[in-house]
Amino acid sequence: MQADQGKSPPVGMAEDVGQAIRRILAPNPSPMTFWGTNTYLVGTRRLAVIDPGPDTPAHLAAILAALGPGQSVSHILVTHAHLDHSPLAARLSAETGAPVLAYGDATAGRSAVMQSLAESGLMGGGEGVDTEFAPDLVLCDGERIMGDNWQITAHWTPGHFGNHMSFEIADSVLSGDLVMGWASSLVSPPDGDLTDFLRSCARLGALKARRFLPGHGAVIEHPKARVDWLVAHRKAREAAILDSLTRAPLTATEITSRVYADSPQSLLAAARRNVLAHLIDLMQKSQVAPVGGLQADAKFARLQTTCTSS
């Protein structure tokens, strides 16, 4: 289910998306970012900027140019510490004096298993992590940020990234890279955790928002349907991975060539990271096991389940 994305919005122009929220598209299109990163401005006088984006002079100038007479920036919020979302926060803070708020630095929010993998030096994907990111103020799960005639509730939604947060404003949710309309989200260990991803999707689905404003792509007008599709998509990938292991153990690379056979070559590296995430999740559920120990190039074997009756 790929939502109709329509025409790309103009780069660097502030567009009204309703509820006193404007969107500015950053100039960083790529196979992983689609049109580019969506930066959001919330409010009418003292504004919150959500996901300042990549550290480029052009995008900084576009954000500052979007401030009209009597407008200023009071808060800078970051969904997660990827290089296409967080690096401009420090420079924007220096320009405006506004503090940077997030769940934590680039290592915050990792699950125990992912922290163990990171400490062991295994499974590092390095997909554009902003290792220097550190917020001025740490947000707690469920914390409310009060601004000038606006209120934002921060929800910790790890999965795509350990420190990922989604921001609820009235009946809209800024869903970052957890839920996007144009593609499914990358989950790459140890920064991404598939178990957390599915749990976070369920949480966003339960918010009953009218729409999602994603980090990339167009507004998601049917958020529940999108979340349901993402979960079903992951379950289908899991089934395909298990099926590929029916005859013999395989590496993540070998599984990727089978399960993602129709994917463009440019996306296969990311697909392999998704496969690793699935294998680690399946390993925790005792459905697969690495042959000879867990490492990036390990072969994984499917475990046979047995049923007993009394």
C-alpha cells in the first residue's frame, strides 16, 4: 500500500498544511528520503520548529525566511538523530536562542538487546546517524510542551531509531520516520529494533489521530489504514524470511536476494538491514538461531518447534 503522493511540494517554501502548521521541504532528495525531509513550523507568533533537517545553509535560510513580522522560534523539537533530521538544530538554536528538545542523544532509547549488540561491535549499520546530536532539554514519554497558543504531546516511539519521538498536536501526529506514506520505514540494528517498531506502530494507531504528518512524503490522511498496512507488511516479510530458511541456513545477504528480489539495487543495502532486524526479532522469539554465534555475516537456521500433549 503506497499512498498517492501527488506532486512534490516546492523546496524551501513554507506551505500551510492546516491547524497553524506549515511544512518546508529540505533540499535533500534521495532514495532514502524521497522528496527530502519535511520540516514543520507550529504556531502563529512564537513558533516550534520540528525536525530542522540537514545542516545546509539553504534550508536554514528557508526556515528563517518563513518567519513573518512578529514571529520568532521558541522551541526546536527533533524526532530522532538521523543526519536528515537533526543536524541543523544546533545552528538554528544559535540563530534563534531557542532550546533543542528530544528524547536524548543518538544512543538514547536503545533496547537491551540492541545495546548489547552495539557494545559488542556487531550489526552496526551506520545509516546516517548524527553522532554529535545532544538536546538541550530531554523530553519524557508523554510530556507536554506548552507554547504560544499551541500544545504538543511527545510520545516515545522507538523502532526506526531508539530516540525516536512522535509529536501529537490536536488531532494530528507528526510521525517522523516511524510511519511514512511513501515507503515502509528502515529498521536497522542496533539503532532500529523491530520489536519496538511494531509496538510503536500499535501505539500510534491507538491515538486515533485524524492524520499523520510524516518526516518524508505527503500528509497521511488515513493513518489507521497506513499503520495496519505497515504491520501486515512486516508480518509478510517475516513469513517470507522463515520460508527462505526452510531448506538450509542462510546469511542475511542471501535471504535479501530472495525476499527482496524485485527491489532496486540502490535499496538492497537497506533491505539487508531490515532482514537483520527481522532475524534478531525472530531469534528473540526462538524461531531462528545464528550458526556459530551472532555476527553480521552469520548464517541463520530455522528452529523446529515441537508440540507436546499431556
